[in-house]
Amino acid sequence: MTGPGDHRTRTYRQPGLRIEEHTISVRLDRTGVIPGRLEVFARIVGRPDAWEQGSAKPYLLYLQGGPGAEAFRPTRSDPAWLPRALEDYRVVLLDQRGTGRSTPIGIVDGRVTGVPEPLTAPPRTDREAEALADHLAHYRADAIVEDAEALREVLGVDTWSVLGQSFGGFCTLRYLAAHPGSVAQALFTGGLPAVGAPGEPQPAPADVYARTWETMTARSRAFTDRYPHAGPRLQELAARAADTGIALSDGTLAGPAHVRSIGHLLGASGGAERLLALLDNDIDSAAFRADLLSALPFGARNPLYAVLHESCWANGHRTDWAARRTMPGAVAEDPALLSAEHVLPEMFTTGPLREWAAATHALAARDWPELWDPAALARAQVPAAAAVYFDDVFVPRDLSLATAGLVPGLRTWVTNEYEHNGLRASGPVVLDRLLGLVRDEE
């Protein structure tokens, strides 16, 4: 079915669910300075009776982690927190711009997709790289929130609740800074970025990465202490990667930075066991090569995850390869000390990410505008609650708690019971706890 103007809809049923799909057209640049439009897609999921007139459930906008990843595709019981959400809400699953069905950014058949025709050829000159970087600069949290606002208006509701996981929490905080009147409740899970007090210097991306290197160093040592045979195995992999590289099926010649990045597995529940299983197979087996490729955090499927990752922390800063600049000497010398979401330039020298190298270097040299105005956050009178994971390897606890203190009434639950993926890993527990906090039931 086609709605009015640039709004297209489709409705269908899955077992136990009613699904509404919405596609809208939005401006690339909300200020109108740079022309161009793109499509934004959202899937609304609810129980079949959730739309009944007079008793329709309110909307809960879910903002996915990333940046650069689309929302999950739901079933009645997956993810495990969804049934709890559907008791109270219709859940809006937004494919953030550049992902999923929202004019996705990628490289297909040698051409860049999701960009205007002059940018479709992978850049070969500095000027071309700057042009692509100028376009990709419009894919941060501020633009995502404006897309969400356009969708909210199309749905004809004054307010909705927002649930942000990881980077989705960064977007949720931007929502509170830019459009607090549109948010009925704000829920964060592992997703409070680093924001300083009004009038104070804002934390730079380097401040964040210095802390995450410390956390990952401790997590790496705990892993090899528990599994002593894993340390020599990681040393062997790093030595091979430094010597000849490890050839993977997508054309990546994995070097030390790639091998180090499998440490991101340690940031999720069950990740240590997944890493141990990865290390079990022979380095020259097809199984190991395939498993290593699937375990790398940054790749061709969602290139914005790598290309824009450091910029998602930039609250008025230049990133300048912050993760590389803050890598401790001890980590550089010991390949058994792993990384997490640390994007290093070497990852762009081989394989599918190589085509994104020039634009990523241009983005690293960009002076980014502010995302979260601390004075605006201090004025946001919105019921809010946040799960802060005590040993989060991706989002530092101390910086999250400092940010929480800027938002009036934001209640925090600090826990070491779950890792960064606590929302998904806990079933209904994390979401239920946050709802209890935001409703003043806890």
C-alpha cells in the first residue's frame, strides 16, 4: 500500500505478531545546505491487538548499537527482551540511515551504494575522498535523531519512549538534548557517552579510548590467566599475521591489528568461550579462516561501523585516530593483549575496507560539531533510567556515570551481573528493571 507523499507502508502478520513497515523520504542534511534525500525505513512490531482503537499501545522506539548497523529482524521470541516490551508497547525498529533498508551504504560490484552518482566510484584522489567524507559526515547521531523525528511526525504521535542500546544510547542522549519534548521516557543500556559539565572542556575521544585500552588489557590478562594455552596461541597467530598475513576469503590479508581485534568477543556474555573455540582450530584449516573472518568486528557488510566509529564519540573534537594514539606501549608489544572497538588504520590497508581508507582518513582529520550540549541536557525534564555495566569494555563506567549526573532525574543501575550485551543476554530482566526505575517502581 502506498501512503500520501513520500510515505510508503505495508502491513502483514508473523506468528503472534503484527508488523507495519514504513518508508519515508528525508533530507540528507537537515539544515538544507547540502542537497539530497534518502529513504529511512522502520518496522513496527506489536501483538495483533496492539492497534485496537481506544486501547492502542504506545510506541517504544528502539535505537540499535553500532554505528552503522540496522535494527534486528524480530520473531515472537527473539530477541529475548522483545516479549517483555510488547506487553506495554508497539516497538519501532528503525534502520538507522545508511543501514538495512534505509538507503544502505556499502560497496557492491565495485561501486559505492547509497550515495549520489558523483560519489559512487571509490575515491582515488584526496579531493574525491573529501567529497565522500562530506557526505558521510551526515550519518551521526544528530542526523539519526532528526530521521526519527520525521518518522514520529508521520505516525502522528506527540511523544514516544526511546530505548537505546550502546550507540543507540548515544542517539537517545542526543534526543534528550535536541528534542526532549518528543520523549516520554528514555532508557539506556550500556549507552551513555562521555559528556562534560556545562562550561567545562568536553571529554575527547582519546579520553575514552585510553580507558577502554585499560579495561581490555585487564580483560585480556584475565582470559589468558584462566586459559593458559590461549596466550601462546594468540602469540602464534600474531606472529603469522606479522610475517605473511593470514589470507581470508573476502580478500583481507589479516595482520596483527585484525588478530588483536578479536578481543571484542570478550566484551559480551559467553565471549570468552567463543574466543577459546575460535583459537581451537589449526591456523591453516578452512574452519579457522572462516571463523576468523566472521569474528572480525569491522568488515564489508556494515562499513559505517568502522568508518564512523571514532566520530560517534566526538562532541566537538577531531578524532585523529584516537585509538591508535592512545594504545599503550605494553599493548603494542604484547599481541596477547587484545582490542575491542579500537579502529586502527591498518584495518583499511587490505580487503574490502581498503576502498574506505581515504574517506576514513579524511573523517579522522575533520573538526566535528557538538552532539550533546550539557546545558540542554540539564534542562531535559524527561523520566530516564540507565543500565551501566560495571566492567564494560566498550563504554567506560566512570564517564557514563558522570554523564548521567547531567540529566535531571536520570536513575542509574550499575551492575556487574551482565556485560555490554545485557539487554539481549538477560531476557526480560534488564528491560524490566529499567522500566521499573523510570516508572518509580524500583
